[in-house]
Amino acid sequence: GMDAEQISHEFFTCFNNRDPERLRALLDEKAALYFPKTQPLLGADRILKFLHILFRQYPELFFTVHRTLVQGNRTAVHWTNRGKNRRGEFYKNEGMTLLEFEAGKISFISDFFKDTGKF
């Protein structure tokens, strides 16, 4: 199987490829997503619903991973992104995503980013 760093990169690759089924396969059933300005999203199904909404709001959004820090079953992924929202307005941001893993699946996701005004 993939190690924590590989799964972390695969997570962003799936996001960039708009591949929710593949993304779903990376998630633990009881995974939790903590995202700015939203309630915690508990469970893989709710996380997928949230990502579908995000994909609709940002028809173009591409992440570039700059560095990945690994500590045991946790990673911190530093990224920048750019794209357009559905009104065609340009969007870019920079942030970090903390990931935790259980038995080769993502069990915890927490996003931090610099510009929260857009959301």
C-alpha cells in the first residue's frame, strides 16, 4: 500500500482531477473534515457531499503541493491553489492541510489557509 506521504499527494491529485470516487476510496468511513467557517463534517459521505459543493462553486481549482512534512501517521501539506469561481472570478490561496491516517486511510483532515475572506 501507499505510505502517508503518497496518500497525501494522491488526495490532492484526486482533487485536481475531480475524481470523487477515487477520493472516497482514500477516506476512512468515520473520517472528519475541519474546514474554516463550517461545522465539522463527520463521515466520508458528508465529506464527499461537501467536496461536490466545492467543485460546483469552483469549477476551476488546481492545487500545487510545495512540501509535505511527515510525522508518524500524520502529514502536513503546504500548498498553493488557483482557479476561478462559478462567476468566472479569479481565485488563489495558500494554506496547509493536516492529515491523519488509520490503517492506510485518511481519518482526519483539517484545512488552514491565508485568505478566508473569499469563502
